[in-house]
Amino acid sequence: MGRWDEAVVVATSHDRIHLKTTHYNHGKHLESIGDLQAAIVAYEKSGNCATEVPRLLFQRGMVADLEQYVAHANDATLTKWWARYCESVGDFDKALQGYQAASDFLSLVRVYCNQGDYQGAAEIVEESNDPAAAFHLARTFEAQEETGEAVRFFAAAGRFGHAARLARSAGMDAELMNLALQSPPEMMLDSAQYFQERGQPEKAVTLYHKAGNLRRAMELCFHAQLFEPLAALTESIGADSNTDPELLSKCAKYFLEHNQYPKAVDLFIKGKQFDHGLQMALDHDVLINEEMAEAMTPAKGEVEDAVRKELLLKVAKVCKQQGSYHLSCKKYTQAGDKVKAMKALLKSGDTEKIIFFAGVSRNRDIYVMSANYLQTLDWHADAEIMKSIINFYSKARAVESLAGFYESCAQIEIDEYRDYDKALGALRESLKHLLKSRTEDRAEAVDGLNARIGMVERFVQARKLIKDDPHEMVRICTEILNDPQIGANDLESSIRVGDVFALLIEYWYAQGNYQQAYTLIEQMKDRGIVVAPYLDAEMVETVYREMGVDTAPRAGAGGGRDSGVDSDGEEMMEENIAIDDDDELPM
């Protein structure tokens, strides 16, 4: 026996779970044989020095050695034990030093209070911000009826309920309000009742609301005629609130009496009185915003489908009448009426969304409406818009509209760019689609378009012959101008007569035949064609000078479509579907 060193080695290497027990038993053995220093080391290794070392030294009256050991151990638990011992024997200075070293602020405050040093205790609390120390000091002040200080330190301890209770009993209304707002709901309600009885309804309303008693807060607002607090209360009510609808209705009527229409409409909607809210919004010009509209949108399955659709249509109609076209489109879509949704979106003029909506709708009427709208824009300068027009008419199988669009393309090429080759291509594309038409006047339309194509083909041919066979060019142009079988309207709808005259005049001018050029210029004027858009001013002046005419008017009389104004190209083709306004909202 007595082989402790070997036992420690074995425990360290093979039985660490019992290592501390081995050290403790070793310490006991060393203590029994009087080897106190070695025993203290063993107790330290066992983790029991905070209890065993003070016992060992104290039992042997070695207090000075114990004090020295505590000072060098730097162990908070041991230091706190020593401070309590010193306090128990009346050595308060050493006790305070020990509590300070162990950061035991509660014990520090307790000792200071026992000694009557409340200032010192308060400084400890303020420096440490220790809740337990603050609470002890507050209870001490309360016992001494120092209510103000007690309230302050209860608040510092986070015990707002205690602080509010004292403040209320002492009539400290200013402090009570701040404390009550941080107290548990029960204390808030008690404080609210207190303020109500003291004639301070504004504070009572705030506390009732914070404590969750919204009904009582609103009723007090009605009773005390508190308009602003009531407005603040209603703003905090969510659309999914469980607030009593009758109470919301009462609030709405109260705001209505005071001409606060936006707040009244909002409350009617929150109170599920949607018809009343919508009618008031129309009557008093209250804009239905997205939050309101969503509050009036039942979830699928929440109500019957027919009821839900009827409500959504009403909301959409009001939004459209108020100019909220995007919101109206959204609600019409949710109601399943995509055509009305598109009509609302068209009024917004949001081209990008119109194209997107039409693309995902897969509805013939919507395709046609979208294409018709896009034709009112500067589609010739935007290839994407032109592509969308063709795409939508094609998807809708609106061959007549598509044929008409290609005719518009041809007319723009003629009127704006004088590009008869591109115009001819557009007219042929128009004919291709028109041949698919099944309308009653199809044959007449095809004949008219063929005649127009023939006229443009003749003029295109004439322009190509100006270098290789100018005499044939002159013959064709003269025939176009003088052909008695072609009426004026047919000619004007096919080509610009001014372009035919210009081709001939420029040719004769280049040949030096000023007489022929002058004759043709005068014929242009006789037909009422403005000369300036077609002929170079310097060329005209030269012709008149060579003919001995002193003045050469820069512009002739007349106008008509050959004045450069296209009377047809800018009109929106509104066939199939008209973009009309809805009827008034039935309430």
C-alpha cells in the first residue's frame, strides 16, 4: 500500500475518468499524514480546492495562511467564500475587497446597504449595470419609502412592473407612462385604467392599444373625441385583422362625418364592406391602391367562384375608371376576363407590357387589339413593333387586317421614302394574305389590289428603263398619266402622280429640253400638285429662266394626298374588336 504515485500514473494513462477521484483520495491521504502542502496540490488537481483547502486550513486555525492562499489562487469562487467569511466575522473592509475582486456586485450592494452607505451602493449599480444589484437596492429604497429612488432602480433592474406599481401609488404620472409602456400587459392595462380615471385619455388609449385591447382603445377615442389617436389606431389594423367589423364600421362612419374619406374607405374595406368602400371611392375620388385592391381579393376557395369573380370585376372596373390601368388589368386577369384586362392595359399605353400580355394570353381578340394598338405607334421605325404586329395578326388569322397592314407598309414606302420596289414587295405580300380571306367582298378587294400592283409594277419598270431605254420610260409614264381607263382615285392610291411627273421632268431637263420640262411643270400645277416636294428648286428656276419666264412659283396650288400628307396610313384599324369603356359600376 501507499503507492500513490504509481496510482496517479496508471489513472493518467489508462483510467482518466477516475483521475480526479484519484487525486482527491491522494489529497486525503496526504492530509492524514500531515503533509498539508502536498495535500493542497492534490486537492487543486482534483478540482476541489475551493472547498477542501479552506476547510483544511480553517480547521487548523491557519487563517493567515488561508488569506494568503486565497490572494494567490485567483479563483472567483474561493475569493467569494473568503469575502463571506470576512463579512461573517465583521471584517467588512476585507469582505468588500473580496466581493470586488470576485465581481459579486449584489453582495457589494448588500454590504453597502447594511452599512447605510446608499450612495456607494448606487455607484456600484450604475457602474456595473447589474440587474440583481439594482433590484436589491430598489427593494431597500422601497422599504425606506424612498419611492423616487426605488422607481429609478427598479427600472434599472428591468423590473418595469414593480417600478410602474410604485410610480402609480406615488402619483408619478410622467414616469409611469414610460414605465408602463415597458411593463407586462397586465400592468399596461392597470396603468391605462389609472390614466383614464385621472382624465388623461390620450395616454390611456396608447396603453390599451399596446396591451392589445384595441376595442377599448377605440371606444375611449370615440368617447373622448380623440381624432388623431383614432387615426393612428386604424392605420395599425391589418387587412387580415380579427377586429370586430362593427367596430371598424363605426370608425369608418366617424371618419366619414369628419370628411376623412381615404381613411373611411380604407376602414370599410378592412371591415369587408367592399361595395360600400368602392362606391365611396368613386363618389369622393379616393384612389384604390394596390394594398386596398389586394385586401378585396379573396383567396381561391375562400368564397364561391362566382362571388369572387363578381367582386374582382367590380374592383377592376373602379380601378379602370380611376386611371389605374395596370391594377385594373391585374384584377380583370384574376377574374378570368382577359379581353377586358387587355382593354385596360391598352389605355395605359405601356407597349412593352401590352406585347407581353398579348403573347401569353393566346386569345384571338387580344391579338387583334394588340396589333391594332401597335399600328398607332411609329412602327415603321421599330422593327420589333412591326414584327409583333405581323405576328399577332398571323396568330389571330386576321388575314384582312394583315393584308391591310402590308398595304400601309407599301404606302409609307411610297409617301415617306419613294421606294417603289419595297412598296411593290409589300403589296404582293398583302395580296398573298388577302387571297386567304373569306369575306363577301373578297373578289372586289383582290381585283383592286391587283390593279394597284399592276400600276406600281409599270412605274417600277419605267424607272429601271431610264438609262437603257429612256424612250420606253417616257412612253410608259405618259401612258400612266393619260390612260383614260384609270380613274384619278385609282391612280392616287397606287403611286404618287408627282413622282411620275418628276421622273419625266428630270429626264427632259437632263436632255436640255426645257420646253418639255416647262410644259410638264405647268401640268403638275394644273392638277393641283405641289411642286416643291418633288422637284429641285434650282432646276425649276433654270427651266423658267430658259423659257423666259421671270418668276417661277416655288409651290403650286392644290393639295390632296400628293401634297405629302397620308390620309390613310395613320388611321388605326379597329376591325373585329372596339376598345370601349365599361358601363358604370352597379352597386
